[in-house]
Amino acid sequence: MNLTYENIEKGQVSEAFEVLFPGPIESYKHSTHANGLWNIIKQAASQDYLICIDMSENVNDPNYQKLLQFGLVTNHAYNVIGVRYSSI
């Protein structure tokens, strides 16, 4: 545990959330929860939860190049500010 937000150099988004927002935190991995992840995100957004995502470098993933086209940078975290359906 890094104990303060300032001390976080790398790691999981959930670690930063633990410091900034004391309360329950849930993490999901796309590779494990792919079939239900969209519903989880929609439900969290409808309840005004904070949602954060990250994009890890996985050049073998068929969607990897598509995500890069959107300007997403690998090994960074992003705050989700809205949810709407769009096929990539």
C-alpha cells in the first residue's frame, strides 16, 4: 500500500481509489468478465458510481489497434464520464 496518492508511481487504479475514496471498490477484468462487463458498467453509471478504466498493453488482443485509434494510451487510467453504446 502506498499510503498516499502522491506516493503512487504505478499499480492498479483501485489502489488510488482506496486512498482517495474510502469505501467499497470493485475491480473487473475484461478477459474474465467480457460477457457481462457492459451491463456492469451501465448499472454503475446509472447509480452515479465513479468508474475508471485502464488499458494494458496487449498487442495480441484484436481490439488493441482499434483502441489506439481512439487515442487511448497503454498503461494509463481513464475516468468514465458517460456511458452510451457504440460499436467499435
